[in-house]
Amino acid sequence: MVDTTTRFFEDLDRRGFEPLLVKTSGTLRFDLHEGPHTTHWLLEIDYGRLRVRQEDGEADTVIGAEPRLFAELVGGEENAIAALLRGDMTVMGDPRLVLQVERVFPGPPDSRGPHHTFSGRGA
């Protein structure tokens, strides 16, 4: 069974291009820490073109969070900036990339704006 986080990253990779990130270029690594185990996702953005790999590669920005929190972020139940300000999420590197990528996270179900709707259910 594929979890919400995996589906989110697979969806980004399948999408291949994201108009909301057309002015963005850089790499982000998401380090999801659960006890001694860390799962890595690497997102490469080249002016809207997206590539996602599950690996521990070099990145301009590294985001650290617990898997539960990240699942809430991609489920639209939590806000990345709020989690960062509370200290529930860490960022090393270029924080501007976080602000740009946060735009592709779904917002709450009743929100309006440029956020994508991501159901978290398999296709």
C-alpha cells in the first residue's frame, strides 16, 4: 500500500511541469525522520519542470519533518509555513525555495487560491 507522501511525490513527478513554479529553479530534499530511520525525497525544479527521486542527494534546501507532519502538509490539514514557525519543521539552505514549493501543497478543503487539490487516494 502506497502512503500519502509517496503518492504526493509520484504525482509531482508524473505532472512533469508545474505552472506555479515557472519562475523557480533549485533542488529541495525532504528528510522525513521517524526515530533512527530517515526517508529522503529529492525534488528538482527547473523553471517549472519537475523531477522527483527518492534519494539522499545534494540539494539547495533541505527540509526536515516527521512523516506524520508531512502527510498532514500534503493532505491539506497543515500549513508548511506555520509548521516551520512552530519549529515542527526545519529548513537548511535557501528558505525562498520553501516559500515557492509551499504553493504546490494543497490547502484546506474549503480554501481558495492557487493550491492544488491532492486527494491522497491512488489513481
